[in-house]
Amino acid sequence: MQYMCLIYAAEMSGPQPGSPEFGAYIQAYNDFTTRIKADAVFVAGDALQRVVTASTVTTANGTPEIMDGPFAETKEQLGGYYLLDCENLDDALKYAAMIPTAKHGRIEVRPVMVFD
């Protein structure tokens, strides 16, 4: 079964580019990605551009309305994702706990609903 791991954190939390900790943080992501590929559970995964690049679209009243930024009004923003193919939820949660941002943010894990 496929599980989406959505990575949430406040944008300026965690190691920042240029800081001494940033290289180790990125290496931890590289190590995690290598691990899930070796374990054959990796389907896809990417980071997202900063939240200032986001746009939100709604078609309420039948007319598209486009707003700058994300719709959610929260300090934590969606920063990236991993799509995993795991045997069960327990395995997906085990891998989600290994995502480096889990140390300063949150990882939301959801089963993917596949339509055939």
C-alpha cells in the first residue's frame, strides 16, 4: 500500500543554509533517501520551493480566484513529501519517524486512495 508522508515545519526552523548544521541536515536527508530506496519502499519524493512562491486557487462561485501563498494560516508549512510503498501503516510510520524534519517539525502520514 502507498503512504504519503507530508513534511511540515515552520520555514525558519531547523538548520538553515550557511549554518554549520545545514550540511549534516542535508546529508541526513540523503542518507534517508538512500535507505528507503535500498529498502525498496521509495516511490517519489521532493522538497517544495519556499512558501512565498505558492499560489492557491479556488473556483467558488464558478470563477477562478487566485491568491498568493498557501491557504492554511499556520506557522508550519508543507515543505516536501515522500511517497512510500510499505507493507502496512506501522512500517510507514517507522520510516516517517526517520525523516530528518521530524526532529523540529511534523510528518503527516496518510494512506493513498488509488482509483483504478
